[in-house]
Amino acid sequence: MNNALPFEDLEAGRARVAVSFGGQDLHLPEGANLAAALLGAGITTFRHTPASGAPRGPFCMMGACFDCLVEVDGVTRQACMMEVSDGLVLDMPQAGER
Amino acid sequence: MARVDLAIIGAGPAGMAAAQLAAGKGLSVCILDEQPRAGGQIYRDVDRVAPLRGDLLGKEYIEGRALTAGLGAPGITHLAGAVVWAIEEGPRLAYTQDGKGALIDARHVLLATGALERPMPLPGWTLPGVMTAGAGQILLKQSGVMARRAVLVGSGPLLYLIAAQMVRAGTPPLAMVETQTRGDFTGALRHIGGALRGWRYLLKGLGLLNEIRRAGVVRHTGAHGIAITGEGRAEAVEFTAFGRAHRIACDTVFLHHGVVPNTQAARSVGVAHCWNTQQRCFVPELDGWGATSVGCLHIAGDGAGIGGAKVAALAGRLAALDIAARLEAIDATARDTEGASLRRAMLSELAARPFLDAAYPPLPEALAPADKTIICRCEEVTAGDIRGYARLGCIGPNQTKAFGRAGMGPCQGRYCGLSVTQILAKENSQSHDATGYYRIRPPLKPVTLGELAAMDDAPEAAE
């Protein structure tokens, strides 16, 4: 356990699967909420805004704010509305793209 | 295409309670919800999580299992992971589930879409690491993910609940930066009668405060001049309290100064809304059963005005009774008889609300933010920008879209709408009702062409 990370995972014992985020290999709890799992793995910036390029991460965790957007297979989706599955390949949405 | 008597949007307390009652009266019910499991935000994932950490989350959370269990009743179909993006004439709902678009026809629709956190625009509130207190609770409930070094900022009972839960989990917040003042409390005392009638809520609040105090969590009150600072992410909360400047280093900031009705779905079909002075937000105009100005549409729960989970469940049942009577499953006498006791229970649950609303008011500097503060998170439009639009003749939120894209990003105004209304109302010296709100149009949530193409019951084919 890394105590320097901003978040602690109370369900750390869950089975993990391989996921990549922006080329970084991660092992996340299978079936967990994707945004929560990324936060638990120490990822704080999920994307940069199209307007100014400012960093953003999850804000509402209930599908309303659209700040936790990630790119999955070329489609921009809300990480807080997805579950972790094996082999998920995630990227930051292209900065400047609307 | 599926066809049911009653389609309910939202599987929180209002939607679940309504589904069970309506099905019990013989109606076929379909309840659609965005989340993979029933519960809404208040009882999020309660079936899976209660055995894991129910002790930490508290008795009231576990009680949600009575409502989720009710969804197993015959006559109820629960569509999980179903995102409704349009409510059309008919009524007919368009939604996406498992990457496929679909339609459902209903004789009546109940909106039980709950609440959103009241927008709390402060300097730095868009930095990664700054989240709503509701988000902090969702992380803890659903995922067991706890912030190690968090500061709670704002006011209200939810802030004490999450602090107590963090204490129980062994990760107490670094500090509570509370914004209510002694004057707010003194002013709230004129509602003390109601507060005493709603003593259970007060007792619960005192219990939480005791837990927080025993854990040694530092509480600042009357905080103002609040800013979240950091390079690329939240690193500290800075504020002033009782004339002294403070800076607390942290990784995570949870913001909260109340919740407000999520009116997106109701507005998309033209339900009339009005400004509620006590709760400082827009609420839909409803009769005593939750019926709207639009035919075949009721609203229940926090989406109708903030009352909390217990009130929401009661309001859901009241709406279901009226809908059952309108669909002639029961007669008006049965509706009125059963409704009377529900209404009494609801009034008793609401008794403490005026006291709480007055004792924990929204933070003034987040209602009238400094010019440089971002209001529209999506398009990064500041309070100063919006004041500038007002000087150029912008009188309502819809015009701000044309002036500078405020409210035109993916969240469709959910986290800036109320702020924009309040800033324009003040700048133009107009009432909130005259200033109005964004016009909300479908799709309520983004839908991809792939999801539309996968729709196997297109409207033409179904006719």
C-alpha cells in the first residue's frame, strides 16, 4: 500500500485486471467504478479542457458534471459511469477536441 | 417496443417507493436508472455494500435495503444502466442501455431524478482533487475509496455525515472549513419549534458532531475568502475565519453548501418552475400529489424540492397513488384515504427543514463569486464574463450561451445554471423568476450515432 497516494482503497483485496491509461499500465479492481479505481491508482488528472487546456479530474461522481471524461476506443465517455473490465485501453480525450 | 402503465426515471428512494406501491395496485411498472444497481445516490450500491461496510456508513444507509428489496415485486421491471436521453409525446422515453438505443411507451411517467450539489464556484474549484462532498460519499459507499488528506469546505448536515463516516473509516478529514456563522444560527432560532418537532434530525446531527469532536477534527466556522490553490491539482485550502488567515495543505477538497433539485428532465418537457426563496433554487410547480403542468407526468423526491430520503419515499408513494387513481387502478376515495397518512408522515419529516435551511445557508461568496472565478466549468466562463454580458444587455441565461457559450458544454448547465441565474438577476436588478433558467433540450445525456443505429425498435417500425 502506498500511503503517499491521495486515496486509500478499502477493498484492496479485490481481484484485479490489466487496464492502460494514456500508455500507463494499471491493475484495477475488476467491476469497480472506473473513475474511483483510477483515483485509487493515483491518477488525478483525467483530461485537459478544450477551452484552456486546464487539467480536470472527477468532480461529481454521479454522471452530471462530465469532468471525468476519458477516451475509450475513440469514444469520449464518463469514467464515473463505467466499470473496470479486463484489457480496457483508455486515453485522455484529445486536448482541443470538442 | 415495450409498453407499460408507469415508467419511472430514477431508482432512488422516491422512484423505488413509487414502483412498489404502483405495482401493488396492479400497474405494470418499468423503472429506469443510470447506475448498475438500484439505490440512487443516497443508497448507492446498498445491496452490495451494506454487508461490507454498513457499520461505517450508518443505520440510515442500510435501511435503503428495504426499498431495493421492494423492486423484486411482481409487475416491476428494473432497467439498470439505462440512460434516458429524451422524453417525448405519448409519453415515450428514449434511452440507451448496453450501448443500444431503445424506446419505451408508458401511460404515465414519474420523474424521480433527485438532487445535484448546489454549484459552489470558488477560486480553484475546477482543480483536480476538488470534488463535491456527494462525490466523496459516493466514492466511499460504492467503491470503498477514501481520501487520505481531505479538507471539507462549506456547510450543512451532509458535511457532518461524511466527516463522521471518514472518522469511522480511520481516515478523518484534516479539517472542516465551515461557512455558517453565529448569526445564521441565531436567525435560525425562529424556526426552533419545527426543529424540535423534527428532533430526530437534530439528535442525529448532534451525534455526528460528537463523533467528529471526539476524533479531534479541527472545525473552523464562519470561514470566508475561501480559495483552493495548487499547481495542476488541489494542494491547499486558504480562507479567513474570525479575522485570521489560514492555509491548510491537503490533496482533496470536498465542497458542499446544500443540494438542489435536478430539474433537467422536467425542464426538457416544459414543466413550469418557480424560485423557492427558502431553498434558494428553482423547484417545479406541482400539486399536492406531484402532478406537473404537463399531462401524464408527475415528479417526486428531491427533484421536486429538497426534503431528504424519507420525504422522497413518502412523496413517491403519494405520486404513485395519484397515478394509480388516474389510470383507474384505484378510486379517488382509496387514494385520499391512503394518501392522508403518507401526507402526515411527510409533514413531520419536513418539520426540521426550515431550521436547517436557515442555520446552514449557502455561502454568500459562492452565490455572488469574484469576477475571476469560473462559473461554467465546461466552457470556462467566469463570473466577470457573465457580468460583462449583463452590461451589454444580456437579461437571461439563454442569452449567455450566445454571448460566450456558458451552459453549452457537455454538462448542459447542471453545474452553472443556478449561478448564472443569480448573477444575472443581481446585475440586472431582476427577480430570479423573471431572469429564468437555461432552456433544456434533448438529448439530456449524450447519445452516439452507434447507439442510435443499434436501436432495433425505431419509431416508424413500431407504428
